Amino acid sequence: MNLDERLQDVSVIGAAGKMGSGIAALISQEMLRLKLENPEKIYRLNLIDVNMSGLDGLRDYLRSQFLRTAEKTIVVLRKKYKDRADLVENAEIVDAYVNDGMKLLNFSTDLLTAKNSHLVFEAIIEDEKTKIKTYKALKKLVSKETFFLTNTSSIPIGYLDEKSGLDGRLIGYHFYNPPVVQKLVEVICAPQTKEELKGLASELGRRLRKTLVPANDISGFIGNGHFMRDGLFALDEVLRLKGKYKFYGAIYIMNRVSQDFLLRPMGIFQLIDYVGIDVFQCILKVMRTHLKDKTLKHKLIDKMIKAGIRGGQYSDGSQKDGFLKYDKNRPVGIYDLKNGEYFMITDEWKNKIDKQIGPLPEGFAPWKALLGDKNKDEKLKNHFRTLKQMNTMGAELALKYLKRTKEIAESLVKQKVANSADDVNAVLTNGFYWLYGPINEYV
């Protein structure tokens, strides 16, 4: 059964979540493309979630995605709808495209809805017991030819496959958030993964215009294998610095150093908040269990969760408070573990601590300015060359962080999580939007 045939009936489990909804948007666009080329065939995308209100929001989201695509590709759509004499104006063609797209969708809270699917995407909670239970239930419903693609970001694929009895019909297909924007997909195969499924995953990636990077089946894979350890290093530095600068001061210092001095799109604690402190803790637990590595744990993460501070996003995409407090997604405060409340950032306090951190390298340009700069590579070299010549706290912390980041990346290659340094760098530059890979000559 080829990919086109499998795409006639597809299910997304956990469709109302932030990852499931993005996957649904991508697959629905490809299915609609096939439908317009084969109007006589029936296509169905089953969007399954336990959250009924979430499915209502998903319906609105997918309609908006169809609308956006139609407006961006109206010239192409005029050709596709050339046989429809009733469609004259662009607005009529846009409406037709949106309506045709919505006809493909079947919203449900019942797993039985997936029974005729030959392709199932799973994007539920990152909990192996829940995933295995779901796969076992699906196995009883669907055909023996059905292939499964899991969006797990840390649980070994071979383990899930074996415990669920899927006989090699499961592959790791880890989209990055948000899936409709992020180009990266980490592809993880277990030793038993069927060759046909590997080929299908590659073809699907090409159709979705994704950058596919292979990772070996070791818990955490490349992306979280690096991110978790990168975050743990920053947390350790906070413990080291908090005696002199207090907890919230140490958080501010490491967040600013990781963003401005290391030229990342956001600071490390903003990133942990974005992913979710609870998700960070969950992934650490999965990796700690499967790798039998007791160092994959941190008391500051556990204390934040105990205090009820979880981070993550609201349904509209706005940032929830975590290590940092946000106003319109802009950090305005820092959580104070000792007092159990947020310390609000004032200009006076910020200026005082920035002075202790020290200035940025001469000629500094922020991440956003460098992102599309044709001279980016040379400017990056100059930035880190200058950093090495500076005798400031900020420079010292940044170079120490840069070195640790490289060590983590090199260990992923040494431990055969990644096949090469290029693969590690590809994940961090494509999935995390870093300007440079962690394995570099800057330090």
C-alpha cells in the first residue's frame, strides 16, 4: 500500500493538543491536494481527542489554516478549480477550497473512529503507559497493515513497539513546535521498524517540505538529549550563583547570558517555560528511567512543580508564567522560590545587575538581526573572538556555557545517539533556531 492510498483515511490521536493540531493541519493540506487531483475518491482525516472543547477549537484552527493557504496560493487554486464555472471571483475560490478542506475532517472523542485508517499519527501525553495502552487499543481496531507515527520526544521507539505488540509498524516522527512552521522532523527507527515504513516516512517528509534528521533509538534522541542537559547546566549555574545574586538574580543572569551572549532566539529559562516546566520534568524522568542516569534530575525543577509553577502556553498561544512572569509574552518578573511570588523587574534593578554582568562584545547584533544576514558566519566569528578577549562575568559565563554545550553535543555523537556532528548541528539550528551548531570552532 503506497502513501497515496494510506492518505485516503488517516487518524490523528491527541489532535486537539498543540502538536496534534499542527500535525492535523499539515496532513489535511496534503490530503486536500490529493482530493482535488482525485475528486472521485473519498478522503477522511479523523481527528480524535478526549477533549471535546479542544476539538471545537481545532475546527476553528484548521479552518483558519485552509483559509491562509488558499489566500497565499490563489493563482495555483484558480487552475485547480478551472472546471468550476460557478467560481469566478478569488473570494469564491477561497471559500470553495476552505469548504472542501473542512469536508475531509471528522472530529471525534471515540478511538473506534480510527478503525479504517491505514496511517495513524499519535501525539498524546508524553507518558509511556498511556501511549502503550492507546496503541494496544488501536491494534485491536485497525488493519494489520496500519502504520503508526509517534510524536514522542523521548520514549524509545523499540520499547513502545515491543510493549504494544506492533511488530515494527511504529516509527518515531518527532515534529517540532509549531509543526506548521518548524521545518525539522527527527526520525527515529527501532531495529524492528519495517523498511516500508521507513520509506513512507521519508516520502511524507518530502511532501510536507520538512528537513528530516535521523536519530538513533536512545531515549531523548538528539533534540531533547541536548536540551535537557543544556537546561540542567543552566540550573546548576543558578545554584552556584544564587548565594551572591539570589535565586531570581541568578535566573536573570543565566537567561540573559544564554540569549544575548550566546546569540540564541530566547534565553534558556524562557525556553524551558515555553516547553513547560512540567514537560521538562517529565522528559527528564523518561530519560532517567531508560538511560538509568540519576543525574537527569534537578531539585529546582521539582521545587517549581511543587510550588505549582508549570509554564507552557494558553490555548491562544500566549505564554504562561514559569521561571519568568510574562506580559504579552515579554518577561516582566522572575519567580522567587524563597518567597513564593514573582520579583518584578525594574529598570533600576536591571541596570544594576546588567552592570555586574558586563557589556556585550563590541559590534554586537542580536539573534534576529543576524538570522538573515548574509555575513552571519563572519559576524559570529567576530562575536566569539571578541568574547574571548573580554574579562567580564558575562563573557566568562558565556564561554563556560558554550564549552558545555559543545561537550553535550559531542557526547551525543560518541554515544551514538546521533550519527554525526552534522546531524546534531542540524537539529539545533533547524529545530531550536540556533544561528550555529553546538559543535563549532568558537571555543
